[in-house]
Amino acid sequence: MNQILIIKTGQTLPSLLSRRGDFEHWILSGMQVDAARVIIVDVRNGASLPNYGKLSGIVITGSHAMVTERQDWSERTAKWLPGAVDRGVPILGICYGHQLLARALGGEVGDNPKGRHFGTVEVALHKNAKGDALLGDFSSPIQVHVGHTQSVLRLPERAKRLAYIDMDPNQAFVVGGSAWGVQFHPEFDAEIMVEYIDHYRKVLREQDLNPDLLIESCRDTPYGSEILKRFAQLLG
């Protein structure tokens, strides 16, 4: 049986790590897959990425790093990803992973000109989402959790936009029917989202955002876990 690869590009806040685990744990919980099928490669530590032929699917985690920093581990991963896309290996890039996948395929990533975006928000589905394996059959808008500074400013030429919001027109995309990027966090729940807003209170206030109001708006939604389950079902 081929394995599911989680490309670990970052680590969550220490306060969450100690009691809730890390990004990969939340992703696997949502996917509901057998842990024996999963390999986790922390590319930040120089770990090598496996041969494409051994993989049934790939998830790229979020990170507190920035794609535009072009760190060695990030650049190495970006060079590896197009080979997986060309072979049709199902891919799900989350937040940083979404941005890295877009840049690897020729898109542009940078600071969101409208600033940081945090909280539980409503994201509209593009007409391209109709029939999509991950976002199809949802009623628009969907409620999801976001927490990011940078965004995909220009999609790769091969990409189809799937979801958007005023703050970020490229909230989700797909390339070739099997490689998805989502700027939002399907692995987050309301508790995790609140912790992030609380952690970034100072920088959010500098943007004239009210952290307390953002926290009040946080709520659990079914969409993230459903998207992760749908992705897992594509992997057999």
C-alpha cells in the first residue's frame, strides 16, 4: 500500500503544542486515516522527500515562516512539487502549503495588500467549484478559519480558482483536478483559532483590528473536517 506523505513546514504555537499536538496531528484527525499509512517529513530539518511512485497522496502543512523568505528547505520542496503534480499524485496544500504549491507552479506569493486576516470567516465558492472533489456540493459561502499574512497574489496559469473572499481573491484553487491549495485552515477548530488571535493581539491591533471581536466571532464549523475527509477518500 502506498503511503500518505505529510510535508511538515512548520510548528504551531508552544501553548497549543503542549496540549493539542501539532499541525500534522490535527490534519490526520480530520482525515481519519490509519496512521500506519502516513509518513511525516520535516523538510525544515533537511529530511529528503520520497520517490513519487511510493505515494498515494501529499498534504503540505502551514507554517509561521513566509514563502517569500525563500529558505533552503522551502525552495527545495518547491522544486520537488511539480513532479508530483505532473504525475497526478493528489496534493492538498494548506495556508503556507497553498502558497508554496502556487509558487512552485508559477504563481506569485507576497504580503496580502489588505493586511493580516484572522478569524472564522465566510468564503464564497467560485462557479469552478461545482463538481469539484473537495469543495463541490457545499452551499456557498462556507465558514472556515483563517490566519495568515501572505497570500497567493497571482494564480499559476494552470490553476482554476475555487473560492474567494474580499480580503483574498485566491482562497482556494485546483490544478489538473488533483492538486489543491486552500489558504484557510481546514485542520483548525474554534479553540485553535482563538489561541492564534490571542497570540497575535498586538499585531492585529496595529492593523486596527479588534482581537476581542475576532474571538467572539470564532465558532466551530463542519467544513474543514469534511474537506479533509473528502481528500482522504481520494487516496483509496
